[in-house]
Amino acid sequence: MAIEKFETINGFVQVPLKEFKRMRALLEDRADGLAYDKAMARDEEAFPAGFARKLLEGSESRVKLYRMYRGLSQTELGNAVGCGRSMISQIEAGKTQGSLSLMKKIAQTLRVDLDDLI
């Protein structure tokens, strides 16, 4: 990169628009890189964008989304937490909330925080 001498006016530097846009893009890339490094340093599980989008949309049950992401059927999840498939189905459909104790077991089985299911 060639270093150019820029003219100053009242303490400000005039930069050609093309150069300004290039510098702004470099700064945005650097900020993105720093945000990525910070996120990776937290050592948290990363999810695919499509899965994250569905979570954010909120149109489907979080229990269902995490269960499907983990590759479990309703029966398998029910067996793992000590309830029947119908209870899991009712929770996913929003017909019942499930007890706190059951929801904790579901969260543990799905390897998420309880807050992630609410």
C-alpha cells in the first residue's frame, strides 16, 4: 500500500471517497475478526445459521428444535427424561409447560441451559 500525503483542513484530513470506502471496509473486517475471536474464546457450542434462525423466529417449540438438532425422537427424549412420548409432544405443542423438574431433565439431556428452552 502506498502512503500518500493527505491535505489537512482545519485539523481534518481530506481523503478521496474511494480510499475512505477501502479504509472503512478494512476496519469493518477487523471488527468482525475481533468479534469472532471473542466468541470462539468463550468455548461455547456453535450452531448452524439455519438452526439459529429458527430459534430466533420463535415459531417452533425450542424443545422440538433442540431435540431434532440432537437427532432424538420424542420417544427417545421421553425415555431419557423419564416420561412418555405424549408428554414431550404436549410440551412441544405448547399444550403443557412441564414441571420445573422435568424441564431441567430435558435441558440436561439436550445439553442446553434451562433458559434456552423458554
